Amino acid sequence: MDSVGVVEAAAEKMAADAGLDEDQVFHVAMAVREAAVNAVLHGNEYDQARKIEGSFENTGADLIFIVADQGHGFEPDHLPDPLAAENVLKSSGRGIFLIRSLMDEVHFRQLHPGTELTLVKHLAPAKERP
């Protein structure tokens, strides 16, 4: 879990350096933190022999954050709806929902082993992006 704080701090700095406002910096940091927590907890199942990898890029038009684990993978489209009545009071299961609501794009790719999660925050309106 030590790596989660490192990943979050790097994402927060990158978002601030890109000129995002305070709320957007918080949203990016929270989404990237949640992706890293999911990678450690659900992907790698706290196995210290497994690593998470993170890469961040500022393209000028977008901030792109990639977080990958070495776990068994999962199907993001088959996750329970956290807003459904039977799930509202559960203490977990909102991470992907939160990430999707805070970022402009979220993409999953199955690795063998692991899952790669790409989070994108647009810096410019669509008409201004290359």
C-alpha cells in the first residue's frame, strides 16, 4: 500500500502542474488513488511479490494515467451497480464507479496476468484537441 501514496502524489502534482483547478486536481488524485488501491487490493490481493506499475503522460491536450497490476484480471462490465438498492449499503464496490465519474475517459485492458487501467482527463475542450 506504500506505493498508493506515491502514485497519488505524482498524479496530484502532474494535474496541478497542468493548470487544472483545485477541484479537478482533487478529482484526478482521487481517481488515480482509487485505481492504485484497486490494483494492490483486488488485483494483486496484497501479494508483496506482485507489483503495480504506473505511467503518467501530459500530451498537452490530455493527462493520461496508466495503472497496471499483476493479478488475475476481471470483467469491468460485469461489476454490480453500486447504486442498486441491494448494493447501496455495502462497504465496497464503488471504486470503478467513482473513477468513471471523476475522469473523462476510462479504459480497461486485460494483461496476462493482470489488468491495465487507463484514466484520461482532458485539458482542452474537444474542439481544441488535436
